[in-house]
Amino acid sequence: MREEQLANGETIVMQLRTHPKKVVKPILVLVLLLAVLVALWTVPLPVDEIVLWIATLVLGLLGLAAAVGPFLRWRTTRYIITNQRVAMRTGVLTQTGRDIPLYRINNVTFEKQLSDRFWGCGTLVISDGTDQPGMVLDDVPDVEAVQRTLQDLVRQGTQLSDD
């Protein structure tokens, strides 16, 4: 989030990207495809060289298709917590965003599956008491610390409005 997108007096407290685990699977697919390509070219096969080049081209395109999409989604998904709101921005060609003002938040929960505990991330669910479903932030790094920070900000805002 850029400075010109902030309201007067608003400051960024945390700016996060989804956990890098999102790109591990595409990287493994690329490594596997590379191993297949090396095997195609090193193991003597009874096929013409043009067939090997076509297979190389097809595998290369499959690898790019498998890796580029998830990588771009990972690069373009951001979670921003300011002293006034929580914002989620995502999208490669079309950017989508959702904001929840801190004063509307009534519940912040997290979930960590077994694999999330291994990677050190989790899912944060922010409820705001409206008819809309809660904001779900997937694969938040150090999700418990983010939850505590967010709860502290909500509590500070509540105390300021009570004064």
C-alpha cells in the first residue's frame, strides 16, 4: 500500500505477503519437469530429434503454466494492517481489495493445520459483525503474532472511543 492510499493520520503497522510455501509446489513441479527433460535428452531413445524438441517445448510450456500463475498470485497478494483498518489486496490483471475498519472488528481468530505449523503460518479470520462473511487471510506468516497485534490495535481503538 502506498502512502497516497492512506487516510490522514493512518500509518502502516504491518504489511505481509502470503507465506512463500505457496510457491514450493510449483517449484517442485519445475524441478520434476527439468529432470524429465534431462532424462529425455540423455537416455538414448529411438525417436527423431524433432520429437525431442517438440517434447522439450511442450514440457517447457507446461512448466511455465504450472509455475507462473501461482508465483504471480503469491507476489500480488498483500495483507496490510494499519492503525485504522485491515486491508487485503490481490490480483494479477484485475486487482481486488477488501478493507475492514478496526472499529468494526468484533472477532479475530486463527487456524493452524499441521502443515501450517511446520511452515510457521496459518489462516486468520477477521469478523466484523456485518452480513458479509469474515475476511479470510490465508497462509499468514507467524499468524499468532499478527492476531495479537490486530487484537491490540482493536483494543486501543476501543479504549480511545470510550474516552
